Amino acid sequence: MGPIFQVFIALGSNLEDPVFQVRKALDEIAMLPENNLLACSSLYRSAPIGKCDQPDFINAVVQIETTLSPHNLLKALLQIEQNHGRVRGLPNDPRTLDLDILMYDKLECNKHNLILPHPRMHQRAFVLKPLMEISKDCIIPGRGTVAELLSACAEQRLEREQN
């Protein structure tokens, strides 16, 4: 078995029963080979960003450990999205499921459709709040602590879902 990497993944959905989509994807991520689910945040409801004339999103963040390479993990996540009927249209379009690798250990990468850490995660309360819930002292390389970054997103509407 190869080295084990710590990874954070964001999940989001605003179509076709978003709570169901996110919960099912959580189960599917946990069942991926060479992965171990370490933590899962609560579900959060957030207002759409950019294209506002669409339903609210349900969001969560998970922490896994994996022996998969970043690109093999991305490939597996894209397959899960596809299995959920994800159609890639314009950025910020509604979607049945969106899975983003936020951080893959301390790796910094910008090649082959993979940018790490995720280039906009530090600007999104719907990523930062659930990330802080499962990793209170998390630091985003080159950006700062999640707590500091979250305070800069205070104007973004975000509510914890009552499960």
C-alpha cells in the first residue's frame, strides 16, 4: 500500500432533492476503494452565488484519507457526479451534484483540470463553515486559517440544516 493522504472534499446540490443527493454522495465517497472516511460536516443550506435565480444549495464537506493519486480521486468523484445525472453547463448553473477536491494534503497543483487548493474555497462560506466544523484549526495554504477567512464571508447567507 502506498502513502496515505489527507483530503477535504466539498459536496453541493440544488436539484432533484439536494439533501438526498448529498447524503447519497457521502455514502458513495465512503465506499470508494482506497479511501477511509474520517469526518463529515453537517449539511448547510446556502444561497446561490453568481447566478441567483435558482434554488438554494445543500452543502457539506468531508475529510478522507486515501492512497489514490489526486487525478485518480478526481476521476472517481467525476464518475459519482455523472452517476447523479450531473450535466456540465455554464459555471454557477444549477446541478444535481458538485464534488470538489478542496485540499489534497499540502499539495499545490495547477494542471490537467485540477487546481489545488481549490482556487475559490477561501471566498465561500458554504465551504469554510462546514470545513471549520470538521477541522477547526485548518489552514488553507497561501490563504490563512479557515476561521479568519470565514469572517470575511459574513455577508453570505448560510444556515445549518435541521436533520
